[in-house]
Amino acid sequence: MKKSLAMLTAVAVALVFGQAAASAQSPIILKFSHVVANDTPKGKGALKFKELAEKYTNGKVKVEVYPNSQLFKDKEEIEALQLGSVQMLAPSTAKFAPLGAKEFEALDLPWLFKDEATYDKAMKGVIGKWLFKKLETKGITGLAYWDNGFHMVSANRPLLMPADFQGLKMRISGSKIADRYFRDVGAIPQIMAFSEVYQALQTGVVDGCENTPSNYFTQKFHEVQKDITVSYHAHLQYAVIVNSKFWNGLPADIRAELEKAMAEATDYTNSIAQKENEDALAAIKASGKTTLHYLTPEQKLAWQKAMAPTYTWARSRVGGEILDLVAKELDIKMN
């Protein structure tokens, strides 16, 4: 009897250790969800992070990338992250306002960044770090900012002067700043999930939208819009974020390798963004399915004057602290 009990105990111990060993060898699953296509700058950045993360952790982490809102619609993503249903996202920074972090919307101000270099310096510096601290109490850790370039705007008529926007229903992602500057030119902003935009443009639910060249091309928006103005009036950036509980619970050595992978993936993504947008714009032009318009200096000035009230309005929306910080770091006047 004692011998049998000893044997059973030995078998049980062996099974426990065997299961523990198997568990130790099982990779950590990191689900990375986003709303755009794999062949956009963000899509390519996510795949690059997956490649590097799995390489640097020697397979101890497996990154599952879900593009094109395969798991969640973009308006549901952040809640899913907070609940732990997904570990990593790269939403547009406008998505943080509903969490109580309205300060991020300052980045949506029209004519804010004069070029990509200005944007890059701002987000790697004081502004980017200050904003990420606003997410810490939400159970979210900010890892990086990914660039996707400047917005164009489109409709089924040329948009050259502010008056051309009068009465048009324009899709926006949710930013109150974008809502305001479109109202300043007489348009009617409509919040809509990114995955629904193509059909809405095709059926006339909305008259137009704003987005970057790479997103216009990969989502085929240019096929259902007769006219696109290469206005570059506002910037689109994403924040790569992770569930804090998941991130802080990782072994320190694993987290260090993932931070290294993210840093390299960020440099890669931001380095290709401008070229991707240039190539997309050329492809849109070559398609012959839409007409591209470029603003003259006089037209650009008219847009800037029409949208200027947004800066004054923004102070009550996003707060003076972030606007003063942006004004100082970018050396610009807010009013």
C-alpha cells in the first residue's frame, strides 16, 4: 500500500513538473489590433514589431496582429484593451478624449506642424512624454508615436476655398478639434468608424472625408470621390499603447526586449511613412479615378484664416496647459 502510494505520489509530482515545464515553454501571447490595412505605414509597423519581438525574445513572445478591425471596431478598441481582451493597439490620438485625456486633441489642430521633422521632434520630446502621462491612470501605458503623415480632404466637387465646404457632410474619426475646424468652413462633421467609410462615401451617407494618401489608396476612397485636395491641413498620428497590467506583469528581461523591438519598429514605421504617402499619392494620380487639386498660396491662406477660430475655441476644450506647452515647443502663436 505504501509502495503504491509512493508511486502515485511520484507520478503526480512528475505530472505537475511536466505541466509546469510545458507552461514555461508556452509563448506569451500578445494580441496587437489596429484598424487599417497591412500595406499602410501602421500596418507595416505592426508586422515589423511582430518580427522583431519574436526574434529578440527567442520565441518567448508570440505577437498576433489583427489588421482592418478584425477583432473590434475602432470605437471599441480601447475598452477592449482596458479589459485585457487585447494587449496592444495603435489608435489615432483623437481616441483618447472619451477617456478623459482631451489634451491629445491638441495634436489635431489645423496647420500645427509645418513638416514631418517638426512633428517627430515634438512627439519624441516634451510634448509626447507629457501626453503619455495622461494615460497612466486609465490602465494604459504609452510606448511610441507612429507617424502617418498629413491629411488630404475629398468630396465629389473641388474643395479649394472655405466656401466650397458649405453644407457637406464630412466624416471625422471623433476629434472635437476636427469637428470644430470643419464647422468653421461650413461643413457638417459626421463621426464614423474607419471600417465604414468606404461604403458611406460610395452610398452618399457622407459627402467627403479627410485622411492621409496611404489610407486613401489602400482603402480605395479615391475610387468613390471625384475630387481630392492635397491640402495637408492637419496631421494624423497614432499612439502605440499597451494594457498596463499586462505590460508591468511581464518578466523584466522580456519587457526589455519588447521595448527594443518597439523602438526599432517605430524608427522603421516613421522612416517609411513619408515615402509610403508619396507612393500612394502617385498611385492615386495614375489611377485616373479622381482629380487631385493643390492649393495656391492664396487658397491656403484663406483656409488658415477660416480655421483660425479653432485655436481660440480649443483652449476651453483641451486646456491651456497643453496649448501653452505646444506653443512653446513649436514656437507658434495660438491666437
